[in-house]
Amino acid sequence: MLLGLIGALGCAVAYGIATVLQAVATRRVATSEGFDPRLLVRLARSAPYLASLALDGAGFAAAVLALRTLPLFLVQAAVAASVGVTAVVAARWLHVRLGRRETAALYGLGAGLVLLAVSAQPEEAAGLGRAGEWAVLAGLVPLAALVAVAGRWPAERAAVGLAVGAGLGFSGTGIAARVIQVPDPWWHVAASPVLWALAGYGVVALYCYAAALQRGRITVVAAVTFAVETVVPALIGLALLGDRARAGFGPVAAAGFVVTVGAAVALARLAEVPEPG
């Protein structure tokens, strides 16, 4: 379990720093109108965005490590708690002022994660079977439809729709990472629908979050994304994947989850940071 907790913490740190870089990069790129897959190509020319992708990759690897043994409600809450790292980085290097509310939320993040860590039951996820694995991949179809439709809405409404799409995309990557099975020999994993789902959800999530950051208020975008990417996987993990709290620790896990998500939403405005001078 210790290795999984280290992975969850490393994931939060990497994602938190990456958010600072991504927020700077997306504000430097011209806003897209409608569904524009070339947005990621334009962002790929930005050094801060490329650095954020490298950190996202490291954070994702750490999250996969954590998800091999820890339930989704703990790992996804740690992912949302990465906004606390963003707050600390923004305050230290970009001189963003943290008020009493933000300081209290940082303490709340720490307390919530401690409650989740002591209450989670470490174990591997229950298998989905071949049909379930294909169902995970098939979930990309309605998600892609949502993204295509939301991209054509007016800016503020589109930002919310795309933020939901980002949250669902990140949810899909978390679920896929939790249930993927590595066969023997390992290269046969290339035929797994879960592996392709993992890649597909990741691309959709990156696009949606970048597009949403361009079009709407960062507080709304980040809060919606954090809420969806924590609540949806947690419910699926509890209902279908065998995730659970330790015996007698259910209320502790619930309290930790609510506190962590609430604190992350309270800190959501800090996902947008001013460009360094």
C-alpha cells in the first residue's frame, strides 16, 4: 500500500505543476471556434505546454502505479488535490496571493487525503471480462459526440460542456488504468481494448480541458472537471470494480472524499495563473 500512496502523492505533485504550465500555454494560443482538433497541434509548439505534457506523463505513470492496488475514490481524489500543489507553486513563483479561504482549503485537502488513506482497502480491481473491457472502449463514442456538440455552443456554455467532457475523459483514463490486465507475454496487451480506451480517453481529456480553458472562466472549468473526474470514477469503482473502504471505515472514507473534493473546488480558481513576468 505504501508504494501506491507514494504514487498517488507523486501524481498530485506532477499534475499540479503541469496545470500551471498548461494554463500559461493555453492563454498564448488563439482561441478556437467550434470543434478544432488542430488546437493540440498549435499547443505542441509551446514549450510550457510540452513541459506540462511531460509532467502529465510522469503523473499518469504514478497514478497507474497507485491504481494497481488502491481504489479509485482515493487515487482520483489525489488527482483533484493536485490543485493544492498548483496553489503552492502559484504563490511561491508567480506571486499569486492566497487568502484565508485558500489557506483553509489547503489544510482541508491534506486532512481529506489523510482520511482517505487510512480508510481505503488496498486490493486489485475486480475483472470486467471481455465484454466489460469492450464497454469501456465503447464509452468513447458518446463522449466524442458530446465534445463535437459542445464545441459548437456559445463560449460560456461550451466551456462547461467541454469541462464535463474533460472530466469524463480523465475518468475514463482512471477506470482503464485500474482494470487493465497485463498478459503474459506482456506485448499482447496491444490487443486489449482497455489499452486503446486508455489512449483515447487521454487524448479527449487533454483536448477538452485545453479548449475549455480558452473559452470559459477558469473557476468554472476547473471545478466542473475536478468534480466529474473524482465522483464518476469513485461511483463506478464502488459499484463495479470491488473498491471499498476498510471494515468500519466507510463513514471516514466518505468524509475524506467530500472534504477533499470540496477543498479542490474551493481552490479551482488557482488553476488559472498569471503568466510569469
